[in-house]
Amino acid sequence: MTVLLFGTFAFLTAFAAGTMLTLQLQHYGIYSLVGRDGFARYIAANNRAAVVPTIVPAMLLLATSLVLVIARPAFMTRGEAVAALALNLVQLASTFRWQRPLQAEMAATGFDAAKTRLLVATNWIRTTALLAQAVLASVVLIRALDRAYAFAAP
């Protein structure tokens, strides 16, 4: 069961890191091209559309990170499980401190260049945390596969 939990965690962390990197490098960078007239409607629609591809996986990732601290597979150390949870909490704190409030403000008031710059700058916190979490999951997975191969090799 813990191996399935770790597999779910590894998938979700790679998915979340990829999603966030796409948002960071592509999506946020073209906010200024949406146009001032339709920006508030655009960002409000974007926020609603983010539920399934971004918010639900992020909440599942948080849940799996938390459960891994309590019940982890033998190939994952307690320190790695705690680090994964800590990285998840960093990205969540960044989301609630900066990204969500800035997006909500711009959904109500429209495009603001200064808020967009702050959004992009502070989003590197959660992007970096999610990428670090994906690297951590990859290291744990590679180590587990290496050990399994060493036992299975003739």
C-alpha cells in the first residue's frame, strides 16, 4: 500500500511541477497581451478553470505528502518524507500569501502591470518548491529502482 501511495505522490509531484512551470514560463508572461477591457473576465474565468487541472491535484499532492510522513515505503526515509511535506507547505504558503490574492484582485479590478510582476516574481517560490519536490521524488524512485535491480540481478 505504501508503494502505491509513493507512486501517487511521485506522479502528482511531477504533474504539479510541470503545470506550475508552464504557468510560470508561458501563462503569466502573456497576461499583458489579454487586453485591459477583457482582463478581469479572463482572469476570473482562468481562476474557475484552474480547479480540475491545478487545484485538485495540488490538494491531492498535499494529502499524499502528509500521509507519507505517517506511512512511507521502506525505500523512503523519514527525512525525505518530511522534506516533501515541507516543500509542499512552502508552495501552499506562497499560493495563499501572494498568488491567490493577486489573481483575485486582478479578477475584480483588471490588469495591473505591477501586480503581474509581483505575481511572476513570487510564483518562483512555489515553482521552485514544486520542482525541488519532483527532484526529491525522482531521487527516491531511482534509489528504490536501483536497490530492486541490485536484488534481482544474477
